[in-house]
Amino acid sequence: MKLLLLSIGTRGDVEPFIYLGELLTSAGHDVVCVFPEQFREITEQTGLRFVSLGPELVDLMHSKEAKAAVGGGGSLLRKVISYLRLAWVTRHLQKEAAFRQRDVIEAEQPDRVVHNFVALYPVLWGLAHDQQTVMISPIPYILHPTHDHAHIGMGEDRGRWINRATYRFALFLGTMGLWMMAGWLGMRAHSMWARGSWKRIHRQLFRNQTVFMVSPSLFARPSYWPPEAHVLGYHARNKKQHWDPSPELLAFMERHADSRILLMTFGSMTNPDPEGKTRMIVETLQEQNQPAILCTSAGGLVEPAEYDHELIHIAEQIPYDWLLDHVHAVVHHGGSGTTHLALKHGCAAMIIPHVIDQYMWNQLVHDSGAGPLGMSIRTFTQQKFATKLTDLMSNDSYKRKAEELAKQMQAEDFRDELLHAIVDGVD
């Protein structure tokens, strides 16, 4: 089978698709990865075939309009207004993205298209190619309603009836966006759009196989979901196979072999004042004599001019699947992948959420008992951080709970079910 994997977003949105590419290739399928240009290198390093969607789509995800729409805090009305403003301001890029997705699918002629919730042209393609599309999401609360949580873009639990209303509103926006996309592409002139096309788009969203790549140890699949919706565990590719730790990192580890080491990273997230945030963090670490590794990654943290090199090791990137076996706890931004990996390696965790689903993961980790409730990057202060860091590193119950979750997550193996859902669908 020829499968086209199409994902738009941050690295956390693309990584699950690279894993799927490796899994599907090992099962004998022909795989084409279609991502924004920023992810060419990490895709081609795995030997997968890469087709570029250009760099503009990732730039859109980091625009001030996108951050205002997906950021935490604010009333429900304010969020609705932010989403509508985002749709209006970025409509030209959305239109260009639609044409690029259509063109690559027409050029490749795949047997099946696997896509995420940002790359939605395949939903329209699926109207003429029944049961040949699969949606993938690394986060829950996206499409299928749950009784105890609002849509991921609308906050947390707002009560059962309001929760359902948030999913209906999100579905309305998604359907409206697809209706507009069909107009841009000239699809509404086709005979299949003669009657009931709005309803057909609506139905197609739910006719897709939808795979949530989330650990059931963290999110249990609701019994009232349709059979097309699957919760099939967290999956990550091996990133350390072509990597070796530096002598400086090994020396740091040896120096603090008897200490509780902290890992701190904001991953692919940035903030308006990375220098100021890093200064507050470094000062706190030094005041508490806390050995730590800081990963600067996309620039949310930066290396300061002066700091205690004996106590703090700073690197741009270190594979988490290697590093997490050597640290006691993690402070991070709350991406789905980092959240899963930290817990799967038995690390206590505290999340400093920046946008959308990260607030949900912050609450979930705290509710699980694996760490204190973190503060938003918008309300981050040195005093708050110092208090919560002390709690994270000294409260042994967090580590014990994380290790319990690690045992559960390490026992999960959904690779066969994942292949079946993508290649064969529901029986």
C-alpha cells in the first residue's frame, strides 16, 4: 500500500508521523512524508522520503494571532473571538496550504492518506475516496466529545452541557473552514456538492478512522465513543541510535551521580522574554544548589553569559530517551510527547504550559500525583518557581507515582492495533 503521511504544526505534531513512517515502512508499505520544510532534516535522517509543504505554515503557528487563540487563560468568549480573528487574519496562508495539500496528493496518488487535525484537506479528498483517510492526534479532546472535559481549545471541564457545546462550536468552525476550502479549490462546482454538502463534510469528519496516540494510562477511552475512534498508546522513535553524549555531559553526570538531577526544557516553545526567564531559573537553581541540565531547543531558554558550569549543564538538544534515564525530575512546557516520555521514564514532572493542550497536560500530571501543578508561562515568577521547584525535588510521592505510571506505560504495546487501524480500518 502507498501511504501519504501529512502533518502540519510543531515538532511535537510531526514526530508521531515520523514514527508511523518507520513502522509502516518496516511492515512493507511505501511511505511518503509531507511536512513543512523545517522538518526535512529529521525526516530524511530516518531514510523516509520527504516532500515539502514550504516553511510558511510553521511560521503561522508561531504568529501572535495563533498564540492569542491557543494560549491559556481568558474567558470562553475571548477564546471564541481569538479563533475567529485568527481565521480571518491568516486566511491567505490557509488558502495556500489547501492548494499545496491538494497538489501533493494528486501528484502522489496514494492508497491512503494519514493526517493530523491541522492538515484538513484530506477530509475533502475523502469525500471521493471513502474510508481511505485516517486522522492522527497526540492529544485528546479534539473531535469526539467527552462528558468531563471541554474541547481542548476551550479550556477544561465547564460542565457536561457546556462541554458538549464547545465541541459543537469547534465542529462548526472546522466544517466552515472545510466549506471555504472547497470553494477555494473549485470543488463546490462538482456534482457531488449539489445537495447536502455541508452535512457531508460534517459526516466525513466522523467517518474517518481517528487514532489518538495517547497512553490509556493517562486518558481512558470513553465507552460511548464510536468504533472509529481509537486510543492506541504513546509511540516514540529511537532518537539516540545515531547520538553519543559529549564528554562534558558525561563529566556532569559523574559529578552529580549521587544527587537528584533536574532536566529543564521548553522544547519547541518560545516566549517573549527567554533571557529573563532563563535568568530567573538559573538564579533559583544556584540559590537552591540544584544540579540541572537545561536544553535550549527552539530558544525558549537561552545560555546566559555567566552561570555556575559545575552545577548547570546547558545544551541545545539531548535525546530525551537517553537523558530521562539519568534525571530525577523534569520541568517542561507540557507537550504531549515530553509529558508521555517523562512519565514513561518514571520522572517526577512539573509543567510550565505555554499554549492550548499544555494546560490540560499540566492538570492531568498534577491529578495523577506525579508532580505539582505548574504555573503558566504568562504568570511565571521567580518566587513561584522557587517554591514549586522545592516541592518537586523534595516530595518523594511524586517520584513514586511517576514510577507506577512508568510500569503501566512500558507494558503498553499497541503496534499491531495501530497498523490495523491505519491499513485495514474497523472490521
